[in-house]
Amino acid sequence: MYRIFILFAVFFSTSLFAQTGWVRGTVESEEIAVPHATIGTENGSQGTVADAEGAFLLELRLGDHRLLVSALGYTPVSEEITVRAGDTTELTLHLEGSAAVLEDIVVTGTMKAVSRTNSPVPVEVFTASYFRANPTPSVFESLQTVNGVRPQLNCAVCNTGDIHINGLEGPYTMVLIDGMPIVSGLSTVYGLTGIPQSLIERVEVVKGPASTLYGSEAVGGLINVITKAPEDAPLVSADVLVSGWGEVNTDVGLKTRVGKAQSLLGVNYFNYQQPKDKNGDGFTDVTLQDRISVFNKWSFERSADRVFTLAGRYVYEDRFGGELGWDRGNRGSDQVYGESIYTNRWETFGTYQLPLPERVTFQFSTNGHYQNSVYGETVYDATQYVGFGQLTWSKTLGHHDLLLGTSYRYTWYDDNTPATQQVSRTHLPGAFVQDELRLNANNVLLLGLRYDYNSLHGSILTPRLNYKWNSTSGLDIVRLSIGNGYRVANVFTEDHAALTGAREVRFADELLPETSWNANVNYVRKFFSRGGTVVGLDGSLWYTRFGNRILPDYETDPNAIIYANLRGSAVSRGASLTGDISLRGGTTLNAGVTVQDVYTNEEGLRKRQLLTETFSGVWQLGVPIKSALLRIDYTGNVYGPMDLPLLGELDDRPGRSPWFSTQNLQLTKTFANGMEVYGGVKNILNYTPPVNSIARAFDPFDRGVEFGADGSVVATEGNPRGLTFDPSYVYASNQGRRLFIGWRWALEGVSVRRLQASDAFIPPAHSE
């Protein structure tokens, strides 16, 4: 593999960068260095970013160029230069301060492109460079470095999982790709795997209900994965990651132009086929996986710069976890226990701006998901199709920025479980209106209302109100939010525990839609010093109260999971604080803590939600060694105790998890032609859960278990604790310490140059 890397490097560096010269200099304002200024050619083909001291190094083709220079809080300028062979052009570029601040654009909070500072909805933005500090095979795993967001494993055997936001479980999190709800309940984890990470522009996270704009499932929050526009993507990109456990993840991207259209093709392939059982329980510590994903996005040039994009993705995965002696001949049998999941999934989505004087846009997404799974002897065979269309009209009238929309969602679902006696078809038409009212330069009020008609549950109304105040300097921002959310649940598509075969599934009554009310206060503050240090603080308080909350009951019957609407209330409340520090020398620190209390109150009995931590913390420290174009990244997280599902009073396993932390160290070397080689250690502390996380792992078919007449387990000499086989007692990965090494390169385009030499000391941008 390393010989291949060397051949790639020699070939591309000699063929594509032969006729070039260098431009070196600094960006200043009134003799003070301007950190992180962007320097690029007028046509956008080449560019770079200055370091924290305003220094930059840019490689350009020989000849005349016009450079454009811009930075946050400064007026852009241009400079004409000539690059000659054998010469290094020295420049000092001067910028003047400006009241207009250049900022990242976000779309998730209001469905309209606005700067983060001006958005009345708090949106956290995480760029691709932020996630490169701890490279992973999928966005799902990358989110472990986001404050208040936790990837949760739901099964100790097959390692399926979901995303928790502020303590709320995966079904309450909506996942979007380019703003389209392509991820359904059957495939939460698959929406965040298989997207080539080299093609991701950024990830936007909204915490709290967003049902007014996005409808069902956006109760706890949403994650919007935004891919690169084909016109801004590298011509060719590649990223290969290999771990000491034998995992191999490969991302390849290719941009092409066909007439007036540009295409961005990405392929992701992940393979892990080395079963390990380091804890000695007879089961695989990490599931074997063979996954391929193909992503293709098109952007079409139209008159008046109207938008037309079209994209599609296909994912296939073969996943297995279970006893080490399992083979495919045991699939679905009672001889050797295994959980084997075959997944076929396709998605299409796009945006088309109608050729009208007004800004009217049609968006659509469709997806099909087929899953053939076995959990021991239990077979789960399910198919789901979802079609979604949305028409929006955007109009500014005086101080009112209006957005009106209508949508329709159709869901077709069928499986082989007793709960689905016939095919489920759900129609969900809806309409919404949003008014963003700018009261003055310092105050913005956002009002929204959505009406949906669910063909199974009738009318559903979801209002929202957001208010934003900012100081005249723009350094202080306060946001207040209150909103309503709702969710229609499907247990079999959302809760893996219902399918493991270890417990019987029961429904106490007909499940009604869940509803929630959420209030949130957010405060953002930035501090700048003349010495170049930048400090940012982002703090939030939230409170969410649920009605009709659907909760699984693991404790009434150790052999069953009983689902019912809560006869009482459920609450998620807490506080979070994130801080950023960027020092003059380029060192950056991002750290966040979240304290939360998630509980139910039924008939006067208050209970904490299972598998939900009361405290979590994340950090990311980046230290550049600019003289060698090296960067050291130290990342990690820490979690407080969680209540765990026990199998009865005799279960001797701890009812609460300990404090635990996973920490990672990475060294990245950037070469002058933009190639990067990186490597390091994951899970430095080698933390793994207790060996007995899987109850009675030696008897997965409960052959040595005796049951009473009422179905309860009888304690016997061979089973003194009265346990059954159960893999639901899981809160962390069994994957211990491991080395990793990777190689990435991107060729051509602005996105390419921004990944080059200067990136070794650029702080990874993320949130306000």
C-alpha cells in the first residue's frame, strides 16, 4: 500500500505541478497581522489561507494573476502579480477594517441561506477540517467530538446505533443530506455512514425541535450533512485510512464537467473482516463489515443563476456480529448465535428553482431501504419506501422576510413481524409559514407555524417562536426559542432491542404520536485581542417536556420489552457550554461540557432515562509545528454514569456505568503539493466495558434457563442469578487501543488549495 502512495505522489507532483512558482507573504492591517485571511486567484482555481500570524505560502502557475484577499471583519482587496520560473514572489498585503463581517452561511435553522450570526435559530457548524482532527470511517463516529451529541451503540453484538442530542434518543434526531430528509427510521445509522467524507463541506447541527419546518422526527434536533457543490469540489480527491485492527476505509472523489453541468462522484468503501474477542466472552468485540457507497451529485448552469441540483446515493452493507464459530450456514439457525444484517439502500434528492420572477423552489427526495436481518433465530425482513416533495416561496416585504411552503410525504412500509399484518401506507401532507421580522439592527423575531395531516393520526399543529438580540458590536448574541414538536413512532424500525430475539415484544396499548414543547436560551460571545488571540463562548440552557412519550420497559418482565405511551410526563433539561481559543502561534483549543437531567415522571415515580449520561465533555487541542508543516491533534470525550438495563433483582452487574473516557492522538504531515500523511493512536486509555456486558454469552439460546408459569426466570443451581441471554446492556464500544495511519490528497480547485500547506496550522473551524 505504501508503494502505491509513493507512486501516486511522484506521478501527480511531477505531472501537474511542474510549471509553477511560489508566492510568499503576509496579510496585515495597520501593521498588525490579520490571521486566517483567504488568498486566491480571481478565477477561483487556486488559493490558500494565511496562518494565525498572517503568513501564507501559495503555489501558482507561471504568468499573470489577480489575487483576491479577504478576511473576517475586513474589506476585500485585489492585487496583480506576475509569477516567473525560479523566482519566489514576496508580498505584503494590506486590508482595511470593515463593519461588514464575512461569515459562514447556514441554511438549516430557517431553510434560508443566512449568516450564522444573523440567524435567529442557533446553528452549530462543523467543517470538514474539524473532523479531520480525529479521522473516522463515517460521520456517525465523527460526531463523538461534538458537544451534546453522542453516537450510541444499541447492541453489544451487531453494533448498530443512533445519535443522541441533549440526551434524547436516536428516533428524535432527524438526519438530512443537503437539507433533504432522506433518512427514515429504518435507517438512521445508514444516513451517517457511507458518505465520502472528502466530499462533505460541513455539518450543521440544530438542537431542539424543528418540526415547524421539517415535520415529524425533528423533535430532539437535526443533523444536516451538506456536501460540496460540484463547482467548488476538488478535481480529484482521495483519503485512505487503515487501523491496527485491520479496518480499511477508502474515500475517492472525482469532478467532471459535461456541457453546462458539473458532476461530483464519490465512492466510499469500508471493510473489516478480522474477528477479535479480546474480552474473552466468545463474541466478536466489533462487528465485521463490508460496505460500499456510491454518491453522485450534479449541478446544472441555468439563466439568472437559478439553482438546479440532482443527487443520488446507493449503499450496500453486509454486517455480522456474534459467536466466533459462526458462518453463513448458521444464519437463522439455533446452532451458533449470530446477528447478520444485509442492507440495500438507494436515495435520490434534488432542488429546482422554478423559472419565475419570484423565488419559488421545488425540493424532493425519495429513498428505498431493504433490510434482511437475522438475530439468532429471529428473522427480520423489512422494506421501506419514502417519497418527499416540498414547494417553497421566499419573499421579502419591508422588514418581513417570508417563507411559505407546502409539502407531501408518503411512507410505504412492510415487514414480517406480527405488528405489521398488512402493508403500512402513511400520507402526510402539510403546509407551513415563517416570518422573520427584523425589528431593528439589534433585534430579530421569527414566527413559524406548520400544519400536517397524518392519514393515521389526523391533524397536527406545530408552532415556533425565536427571538435574537445582538449588541451593536456584534460580539454579544442572545437567542430565545420556544417550539413544539411531534413524532409518529414505529418501534420495529427504530429500536434495535425489539429485534434481537432475546426478548419478546409487547404493546400495552395503541401507540399515540409523541408531542413535545421545548424552550431554549442561547448566549454567544466573542473576544478578540490585538495580539491575535480569539476566544469564543457559546452557552445554552434548555428544557423539553414530552407528552405521550413512548418508552420501552425492560424491567417488568426480564423476557420482554413492553412498549406503551407514558402515563405522565418526560423531561429533558440541561445546560451546555462550548469554548474556543485560537492563539497567535496557531494553537487552538475547543472544549465543551454538557450537564443534563433526562427523566420520566409517572404516577409520582421519577426515573432517570436508561443509557443516558448526566455529564459529558469533549475537547480538541491542535498544536502546529509550522516550520515542519506538522500538526498535532489531541481529541477526546468523557462521560458520566448512566443507568443500565438489568435483568432483575438478582442481576449482579452494576446498575450504573462508571465514568469513562476515550482519547485520541494524531500527527499530520502536510507536503508542499498538498498531500497529507497522518497517523496516531485511538482510545489511548484502552477503555472497554466490562466483560459481562452480554449476559449469559455462553448460552445465547437460553437452553440452560428455566422459566416459571408466568414467564419469569427461575433461579437454579446452573443459573443462580436468574439471567437470560441479553445484549442490551451496552454503553461503549468494545474496541480498545489501536494505531492508525492514513493518506489524503486533493487536486485542483479552491477546495484543493485550502487543504494544502497552510492547513497544517489552520484552526479547524466549527461553530460560532
